[in-house]
Amino acid sequence: MHSLTVAVKDELVSTPATQTTHRVAELATILRFAGGLHVIGGNLAVEVELDHMEAAKRVRRDIRDVFGMATDAAVMQPSGSRTHPLYVVRVRQGGETLARQTGLLDSRKRPVRGLPNKLTTSPVGDLPAIWRGAFLATGSISEPGRSAAIEIVAPTGEAAMAMVGIGARIGIAAKAREVRMAHRVMVRDGDAISELLVSMGAPGAVTEWEKLRERREVRATANRLVNFDDANLRRSAQAAVAACARVERAMELLGDDIPEHLKYAGDLRLSHRDASLDELGHHADPPLTKDAVAGRIRRLLAMADKKAEDLGVANTLESVPEEID
């Protein structure tokens, strides 16, 4: 698990659920998202697999305290592509009763396809507990950035859409989509992620999230400035090459017919190829203003272009390299 996901789950499992309805909502969601129904020895058993040990302990405690049922526990060690252990909680005796009471079975004893009806119609006060249960079951959070998101993997498309609806009821915009054959519920907006973390009971994680978010924005701003400076330098260099190419062509066209003050401006340009117009003015003796230098070079180019037109030959613009043009 990503370290930020672990931090959020650590905080969520330490959040006390003081109201029984909150505990039931959280537990029922965990059982639906990370659990399953199995027939063992002719009896219906409820089993849940979690990637967070304290979350598994919390599930066992809630099943015992709220429903008065005993649970078995086991640890599945990492294997294959799974790099972390799974903590299994199983209810063998009374599994069917627990499934009915948490809404995993409908009134006809059939497994529900979406979320249990008692969850989708819960009072608004219970809804954060449903999101907390979903996150503890199959949730993850990625660091701030272009792909930042809180993501829940839902057991079915109907369950995913139910989570979107529950999010809307507490002001959180979530989207459901199928990615790589899995039904996922995602919250991507940075402010919505912060609001959802607080709502679920992880205000400490919000502080860390906002720090990471701010740090990333500072880095992004710095990168934009560097790119902006690079682009400006590139444009300046290209402009200097183009200006020198035009002046060289003007000198070639006019030869000895160049007025002295215009020739002086052209020589300045060619002697200090990377200098700005302001810097060229400082190099002049006596010093010239930027506008004076620009005006002389402009008249030099205009005179040369007029001569090129009269002669029917390439003007100064046509001397600029194609990659700069």
C-alpha cells in the first residue's frame, strides 16, 4: 500500500464510532466491499479480507459488540503479485443472520447486487461512515498531482453507482467507471478529496495531503518559470541571429553607399551579436539610446531592401535562416 493510504487507514481505524448506526453502516459497507458469502459445512458464512490489520481488528470488535457474534481470524501471507498480507475475518456461526441484519441478503435471502438498501437510504449523518467503511475495505489515495484521487474498488457497477449517489448527498462529486475489468469510484478534485478525508474522520491526513499539494504546486510553478525563461532565451537568441543575418545582407547590398551613421549602427550589431538594443546603445561612443540604435538599424534595412527590389535580388528578410524564419 502507498504510504499515504496507510496513513489514512491508520487514522480512520483510530476514529471512534460512538453511534451504533455509524458502526453498523461502516461494518455493512466493509462486508459488502471486501467480503463474501460462503457455504461451509452446510451453513452460510460471512468472510472479509482486509489489507490493514487494525481494520480487521475493528471489524471483529464491531461484530462482537453490535451483533454479539464470535469470529475467526487468519493471516494470508504475501504470494504471487500480492506483496502484502491479507487479514481474514470469518463468521461461521450465525453467518446468515449477520448477512440479513447487515443487508447483504435481501428479504428473499438473495445476495444484493448493489449496496444494501438500508445503506442507500441511511440518514445523512450515517453516510460518512459508509465512505469510511468503503475506504477501509478497498480504498486508496494517491499523492497530489495530475492523477491525484481517492479511489474505491466496488464489487459491482451497481455498488459503484450507489457510492456516487451517497457522495452527492454529502456534497462530494465522485465518478464511477470501469477500469481493467474493475468497478472503481473516484474523487479527483483536490478540495473534494480534503473534504472527504475530514468527513470520513481523517483530519490529520488532510494536513499531510495539503502539505504535499502545496509542495507540488510550488515545484510546478518553479518548473513553469524555468520553462518560460528557457523559451524567452530561445526566442531572444533566434531574434539576435535573424537581426545579424539581415544586417550582414544589408551591408553586402549597400557596399560603400551606406551612410556613416547607419554603417556604425550595423557594425555595432555585428560586433555584439547577443547584446540587446539597450546594451548596443551603451557600447556606442558616444552612447546612444535604445530607440536611436533601433531607428538606425531599421533605416539601414529599409535602404537595403529598397536596393534589393530595384536590382531584383534577395532582400534582407530572405537571408534569415529557414529554421528561424
